Amino acid sequence: QVQLVESGGGLVQAGGSLGLSCAASGSIFSIDAMGWYRQAPGKQREYVARITSGGGTTYVESVKGRFTISRTNAKNTVYLQMNSLKAEDTAVYYCNAFIRGPSLRAYWGQGTQVTVSS
């Protein structure tokens, strides 16, 4: 069994910062790409950021320059540092990882709420 457990969400004022983390545990042989997605009320889940096992990163245009994704491979953990937060960043944030156990498949965390007050 593989689990992704997120932490770090909460309430912050516009312009503030929050950090999210997501730790993978269980029967893990290796982890390929890891990423973050978010879903705002009434909207579809959208991609936010992604980081490869080698550290290459990509971001959705709306968060470039404000959010930073990173990972610690030894801890099977991915992070999302969010700065200069805006009200439109309010959403449930989900981590995602492609994990090789018996086989390669995608896993999702349970989600953590981020609320930015304006």
C-alpha cells in the first residue's frame, strides 16, 4: 500500500505565504514525477506544478514567480512554497506522484485546504 499524506494548508491573508508538503510512504521502489494540483469550488481540478526525479520543474502560468516546487528524494517528499498569495489561489491542493511499487502508477493525496482572504 502506498499513501500520500499532505500537510501545511490553512488560512492566510492576500500577499502572504504558505508551505505545503506531501510525504509518500509504503511499498515504494522509486518515485518518478511529483506534482501539485488544485481544485477551487465549482471548478475542475487544475495542474499547478510538477517536478521530475531529476529536479526539473514546470508551473502553470498563473503561479510562475510566486510558487516553488521542490522535493527531497531521501524522504519521498514534495513541497510547494507559495508566496504572494492571491484570493484566486484559494482551493483544495492535492499532491500527485508516479510511484514504482510492483508497477508504475499514479497516486493522489487526500487534499489540503488553502484559503486566501482578500
